[in-house]
Amino acid sequence: MVAHASPVFPREREPYPHGETVTHRRLVASGDDGYGTPIKEWVSTDWEGVGFAPGGSVETLANGSTRVVSDATIYDPLCREAGAGDEFIVRGQKYYVDGESSGVWVNPITGWAGGSVVTLKAVSGG
């Protein structure tokens, strides 16, 4: 049996020195409408120093309109959380969080714990 080393966590987490700034948007309750229905509003927070990896895209034609779905990934060294229903604005494009942030990813070669992973989707067209 092969022994596995424990992940190497940095003493203090810092943004990636050449990372990008993205805007995280989350709907939060800001009160109710007087009838018990929650009122929600978008709250935006800049995440500085993240890694952004654009992924592939798929183009479909249905009922005479073209729809393009693009994938992307954010690598966050500060391990912030993003959930279903959250959005990101990256390089001027709106992305939706696909699922939940994954927790810490670990480099399989060095054992370095790089941060959390957020999978994104963008949809354009009809």
C-alpha cells in the first residue's frame, strides 16, 4: 500500500499574485413585503486574486434559435464559498454557479492545497 502525504496548507492564504478580480453576486434577504414574502436583493463582492480558466462551449439549435452554453472555472486561494443561485461577472461576462464550491483542491504532484474551486456556466442566445 502506498502512503499518501497530507496536503500542504500555506500558513496564511493570499490571493494569487497574478490572479484576476471577479465580481461575486449573491441574492440576500433584505426584509419582507409586509405579507411575509421575503424581499431579496443582489449583493456584490469583488474577489481579488483568483485564477480563472475559461472552458469549452456547446452550441445548440432548437426551434430556430441558437443557444451557446459556456463552461468556466474559478480557483480561489482564499477558499470563499459560492452556491447555487450565485452569479459571477468575469471579463464582462455573466456566469451562473453550477452547483456549489467544491472545497479545497490539492495538487496531486506537490500536495499543495490551492484553494476552492467554483464551476461556472454562461448561457447566451435564445
